[in-house]
Amino acid sequence: MVAKVTAARRVSCADENRTPGDASQATISAAPEDKKQGFPDIREDGVARGVSASCGAVQNAASAQVPGARTPGVIGVPVASKTVEEARGGGAKRVITKRVGGVFVLDDSAARPNRKAGNLASGARLSRFSRSDRQRSDGFSGTQARANAGGVRRGEGRPFARDFSRGSTGGYRPAVRGPARPAGRVGSGPRGPAPLQVGAGKPAQNKRSFRGRKQQTYQYQHKDRLELEEKLLQQKKKNKEKLAAVPRSVEIMESVSVADLAKKMNLKASELIGKLFGMGMMVTMNQSIDADTATILASEYGCEVRIVSLYDETIIESVGDEHAVLRARPPVVTVMGHVDHGKTKTLDAIRSTRVAEGEFGGITQHIGAYAVSTPKGSITFLDTPGHEAFTMMRARGAEITDIVVLIVAADDGVMPQTIEAINHAKASKVPIIVAINKIDRADANPNKVMTRLAELGLAPEEWGGDTMYVSISALQGIGLDLLLDAIMLQAEVMELRANYGCCAEGRIIESRIDHGRGIVASVIVRRGVLRVGDTYVAGVYSGRVRAIFNDQGEKIQEATPSMPVEILGLEGMPNAGDPFQVTDSERIARQISLKRQELRRYENARNVKRITLDKLYESIEKGSVSEFKVIIKGDVQGSVEALKQSLEKLSTDEVQLRVIHSSVGAINDSDVMLAAADSNVTIVGFNVRPTPQAAVLAERERVEIKKYTVIYQAVEEMERAMEGMLKPSLKEVVLGSAEVRKVFKIPKVGSVAGVYVLEGVMKRNAIVHVVRDGIVLHSGKVSSLRREKDDVKEVHSGFECGVGVENYFDFRERDRLECAEMKEVSRKLKDAALSDAARLQG
């Protein structure tokens, strides 16, 4: 806090008219009486809090750097001696203080080179002086005016102070001296501005905030100009895009969307749409066009179109075996035949197991792979289902096998699935060994079986053919050793060998979701050695082998050729029959899997059945648009595929069965919500059950869930449900017949036939066929039916009545009248399919 100090006590002036520059030699005295009077301006440590002088005029005290001073040249000038020495040679000299108690002592510079720096150095408070304040000063200009505005007026005995309080109107108020503070108390009173070192130049400023305010001001003042510059920039970008050259050639697949083609050609989609419109084609940017149309369109811009196949990028080239060392491998044998002919029972007898006893319905519904050790070597068996629904499983089994063992029952003989198995084996060019089973039955007839198979091209060796036949009994264990010997003999003839030193390759036999282990895939290794940690591509998915298990469930570290194993570590569920290949790195595996997924999406989009608007209107008018929607969930991928194909075969032109979703695993909440989102959707679970949450949700959403363990039961029930959706057919049912005995002519009515009912009943409003000499002359409704003089509804056999027929009066005696009516009869899907076929042939 700075108190008022008179010039006599603080500043000794030799001359009242001394120039401001001479004031640098002013002497500041710290009189003892000043201390006694309680002036806090000069403390014991020699720090002058503030200096004011009045020697007839305001004199400027020089700011100086005194030896021993803590902060030189600032407010609170340290004074070691009583003489203020000049510290800044030739520069502006000033004493800067803060208003306390209404007194200011300001800069004494007459001319300052840097006005802005001086203002900032004078403290933030001084910048608040207005021009009017400076004009009211007593003859002083510049900094002196500002000093005088807060100092002592000429001719007045008391100081005055400028009121800098917030909201001030700029007036002056008298400076009131407050009570004196204790002298020498450090920090007493309000804290002054931060010390400013003499000669330090400009004080530090917040440049970032200053630039921000300046930039805002600039943007506000030049708003229109900035907007114009932004528009010009956007226009330049557009022009640059237009100037992008059309490439000389582009690569597309068999079809491409207009938007994709425009992007490849560096053009706008609207431009291509305009060209196509000129060619007479109405398309949108997301609509696909074929390669021929794209070629013609690109030729307009001098661009060549090259058609590429995405499938070529998904092929993993295998290392050839020309220079490799090949070693013998076990044969892969697929057991095929009709359902319930004893395939699984034969394998159980060979392996000494009881797999057939644990199968639902006593039939095989999954493809199984087993390794059997014999005295002559190891054999890998594949057990395929025999039901007609598992055609794809049998086809896959024939593709990956070396030898086919055809099981034929000696009592049933050749059946439809037997013929199908033969065709699969011939298509794969695989040798066939026929095993005639159930020879222990009393009605067994092996010769009949051999004769029928010889007609199909499987002549026995005994009859001069090249097909080996073995008679066995799986139940009694008869002839099983002979069957194994025949298999090994055929394998020796084929000289089966494989490369053990290349990357492993194989085929996916089956895939499923195992609780606790995730996705599990059954694999047959064809070449190479599969090891734990290998990166691979299985179908459209990639992964790394985390674990390998053999057919006994034992964990192993590697799998050799022809060995059936289960692997863990798949990212997705591959389809049964997909190829399995090990790659050099995980990066390559992922790239190939992404390309295959893209190819699958492209193929699915192409296979979508599109219905035109005309066809849709036609179907709606006929009332033939009827869909039965199902969601299929199964335990393994092969069963889901088989059930899906079997159900889709039930579709007719009137009722379409559409599988909106199919996957492996338990029925979950997502399946229920998908079914609830659309009406008339049934969830079919094959060997799976819903989760507890899904069961509660299905009951709440009223979604029907059907669970099956045998595939043909599921197919039959779905068939009955679809038959209920078929419109019933109208069938004419004969009610009775009558003979015309007499014809009556009734005025204003016409002729009426007097008849005798021979059989059945004659009903009013029923249909009557007038038959003469076996020819139907007319068919119409019974308009009147009277017995004697009474109108009746019906007349039974053995009675006479009068019958009138609408729009027919040419009755003759001996004519025959047949009474019939139309009834609705439920239809079968087979009848609907036959009617569709007849309509197509017609």
C-alpha cells in the first residue's frame, strides 16, 4: 500500500524547472521522522513502495537498478543508498506504481520510441485511460498526460485519483488516505503488478489467444470473401475430378453394377445412366448389367473391358509330386448302399463296436470316418447314409474315396439308392467291391442280386467280369475277413501313394459346433502332414490348427495321409466337401478366404430367383403366391444340408417352401426373433433343442418349434403341412340316377320329366346330366323337384317324381338323368406336382 509522500520528504529538487531527464539525479531520502509517522513507503530493507513529487510541477523520478536490489527498475524500487543512480543509459526512465490510497506515480519519459511497449510496461490498468482523460490533463501529452490524470493537480493541495473500479463512468473522486499500515511488514496491502525488468523489452504475451482473436476478427470482417474462396476451391476440386482420364482398360466380372463401373472408369454414375438411357435401358446406379452391355458402354469412351474370374484368385496352387519321394498310404474306403441294408452293422462287426445301436430310427444320418487296423495294414472307412435325403453325402463320399464297398441285402435285392450309389461311383471312376449281406436269411437269394447288378454293369469275376463279390453276414460275422482281404488286394493293385513332405491338403467330411470346443471339422488328409499350429484355408474360412484328435478321440500332434481326424481352430463353419489346404502364412490364408467369401456372395446374388412385376401380378391374380417358411437348425452341417434339400424338393408352383435360414447349433434367441419377425415361419430342429431362453421367448412370441431325430419324419410332417396350404380341388360326386318315363308339357313353364329314381337320390339344386344313348346332351341344375303335388328337397330310389332342369326342355322317354354335386377334396403335393408337369408339357 502506497501512501502520499510530499516532495520535501521524498524528492529533493535543486530546481523546480528541472527537465525530466535531470530528475534521474533526484535524491530519495528516508527521513527518520517519516518512519515515525508510520509511512510504509520506505521499509527497513530499503524498498520504496511509491514515490510522488510536487515541486511546483510533477517531477519524474528515474527508475534505476541499485546494487543489492531484488528487482530493479520496477514498482517498489529497492534503495541501498539514498541516491537513485541512473541504470538505463539514454533510455526512457520511469517509476511505475499501482494505485493504493488514490496516489499514482507514473512514467517521466518525454518521448518513448515504442509507444505500445511503453503502454504494456506501464501496467494493464493504464490502458484504460480514455482520450478525454488525456485531454483533461494540465498541458501534458502522451505518457505525462496519463501520469497527470492519476497524480496531483496543479495548484491543489490534496491528491486525486482516477476511479478504475468496474463500471466506472470515468469521473474523478478524491483520494482518501486510509489508516497507516505497520511499517516494515512484508506483503502488507494489495499485491502490485508483476515486476518488469528494466530493458527486458516486450513482456510475455499469450500469443495463441491473441492470434485467435485476431483470426476471429478477420473472419468476421471478410466473411463474404472467405465464402467465395471456399466455393472456388470446391469448384476446382470438381474440375479436377472431371479431368481424371478414363483408363484404357478395366477389369470386371460377368456382371457389374453401374456405380462400380463408373468408379472404375473415373466417371459419374449419372453419366453412364444417361448413356444407357440413350441405348433404351432404364437402370439405376445399383442395378447390375452384364459384361456385354458393359463392353459396349465402355467402348463409347475408348475403354476396353476385360472379364476376369474371381475364382482364379482363390486357387491355391499345389506343389507337384514329380520330384517328391512318394510313400504308401492307407486306402480310403466308402461303404454305400440302400437304407437298412446293413452298412453300419458291417462296420460295427469289423471294428467290434455298436454304433448302429445308438442311431435314431436305426438309420445312419451322419457320415462317419473310422480307421481300422488289419494284419495287412490300416484302412480308413467312410460310412455314408443310405436314405434318399443324403444324396450329397453319398456323392461326397464317392469323390474322396479310393474304393467303394457296395452293400446289397440278399433278401431285398437292388433298390433305388443302390442304383444311385453305383452311379456316384462310376462318375468318380472308383472301383466297386460288392458285399452281399444277410446271406444267413432264409429268403436270401444272392444269385438274383448278382444278375440284377450284372445288368447294371457290375459283372462278377466268376462270370467273366471285373467286379469282386463277397458274401457276408454282418450279424453273424460271416465273410468279414474275405471282405478285408479283397479291399487290401484292390489297394495293392491301385498302388496308392502320397507325398509326405508338402503342405497338407484334404477334404472336409463334416462340421459341427461342439459345446466347450467350438467349431469342429472332420477332415480326411489326402497328402502332406497336418500339424498343430499350421495355418489353413477350409472352404471360405481360414484359421490355425489349435488341436488334432483321431477317430478314437485321442489328442495327437500330426495327421498323415488317409488319416481321418477332427481339428479345432476354425473361424467359421465350412460346408461338408469343402477343400482343406495348409498355407505358408496366415496373411495368405486370410487373403484367400476373403476372396472366396466375396465369390460366394457374388454367386448367391446371381442365383437369387428374381420375379418380374408382370409375373407377380399374374401370380396374385391367380392367388397362387403361397409360401411355407422354415428355419433349419441341425447338429452337423451335412444333416442340415440334406434336410434343406429334401424340404426344398417339396415345393410346387402353388406352394413354395422357402428356407430363410439354416445353420448348425442349438436353437437360440436370434432364431426365434427371426421367426417372430415374419409370420408363418416354423423352426425345424434336427437333433438339437432350443436353449432355455429361446424356449421361453418362443412361447411368448408364439413361434412354433418342431424337433426331429429322424430325417424322413421331418420331411413327412412338412409335406402334410404344405398340403394343408394347397387349395382343395372340386370333385364331382354322383348322388343317384333316374330314368325318364313320361314327359309333361306345362304351359308357361315348359317340359317336365316324370322319372323313376333307379338308385341313390335326386336332390334339388344338384347338377343333372341328361344322357341319351351314352352321350351327355346337357348338364344343368335341378330347377324343380316335385313328388305328386308337393315340392320336395330330395327323392330316394324306388320313388317317382317330376324333375325340371334349367334351360332344357327336350326330354324324351328312356333318357337317363344322373344327379351329382361338387365337393371339395384335399389335394396331395404329388398330385400338384403332376398337374404342374402336365401343364408344362401341354
